[in-house]
Amino acid sequence: MCIMLNEESAAANPAVPETLVEHIERVLGALPETHLSLHDIVEAVGPDSLMLLTIFLSLIFLVPVSIPGVSTVFGLAIVLIGLTRTIGRKPWLPQRIAQRQLAAAPLRAGLQRAVVWLHRLDRLSRPHRWPWLSSHGPATLCNNLALVFAGLLLMMPFGLIPFSNTLPALAVIFLSAGMMQRDGLALLLGYLAVCLTLLYFALLLTAGGATLLELWNWIG
């Protein structure tokens, strides 16, 4: 079983609010009060705004809120959206992932605090800037693959370590905003966030390996 999604067509729908913040605030007002699922979020965002959905799924990681399982569920959803965009298929979400219940109260609180950061992104983003970075062809393929990779980084088991979810979430947000608004600068910031995430994870693994080696030597 799966839930099918549609590609975004916000530009063709004049009823859709113009800014990212207005989109997100509308979605927050439509979410259930007690428990919610990824399917509820998809319904609130609307079936025609996939890039807005990936931005929304990443916002919770901009603030220090720890909700078990969220990075796995949301990260997997972002990966699936990116993959289906890459291969040109209609996006879908497995029923098991889409219907998984999450606590609504901490999620809503974290998202409301993260909207502050979205205001800053909204001021930074400019539609149709450096369009060659968001044009069809190789640029679109690279952008979709970068989104998939950022989603995978978001799923890495480093959730309790500071910034381990924040950096890949920023990558997803910038890449999605860049593709949504055809903003080349936002796309470049997304690629930069991916590189910073890789560097940060490499430092974490190096430090962890050195610590384990010291511990082994001490025990030996």
C-alpha cells in the first residue's frame, strides 16, 4: 500500500500564498492537535507542493527538539520524494511510513519556533535568480540527487549530537526552496550545507574513532 503524491504546481494556482512563511503558517493551522502522521502533513500541505513538503519536514530539525523516530520518518520521505523526482515517476509514500503516528504537541511547538528561521530564508530567497542553476537537464538531475543525499544525511544515527540534524535539514530547505522558486543562490547554499554536513560527520567519526582507540589502549 502507498500514498501517491502530485508534483508541485503552486505557480499555476493563484490561491496559494506567495511566501514560504504564509505556506507554513497555513499548514501549521491545519494540523491535528493530539497525534499526527506524515499523511496528515501531506494533506495539510496539499498534494501540489512537494518542495514545500520537504521544507516543512525539515523545519523541526532547526530547533533543539528531540522526538524519537522523526528524523527516520521525515528523512525517508524526503529521500523518496527526491528519488521519484530524479527518475521522473509520480511520488509516493509507503503506507507504513505515511500512517506512523507522532506526538503532535512537541512537533507543533518545534515547528512554530522554526518559523522564525523561515522568515529569514524568505527574505533571502529571490525567484528566478541565476536560473541556469535550476534549469532542466543536468542541473535538475544534480539538484534532485543532492536532495536525496541530504535526506540520507538527515537519517544518519547522530540525532543526539548537536547540529547533526540541523546541517542536513538546512541543505534540504535551501535545495527545496531553490527548486521551488528557481533560485540559484538558494541552491548553492544547499550544496554548501551538504558539504558542511559531510565535513562535520567526518570530524565526528574521526573523533569517535580516536576516542575508541584511546579507550582500547587504556583497557589493554
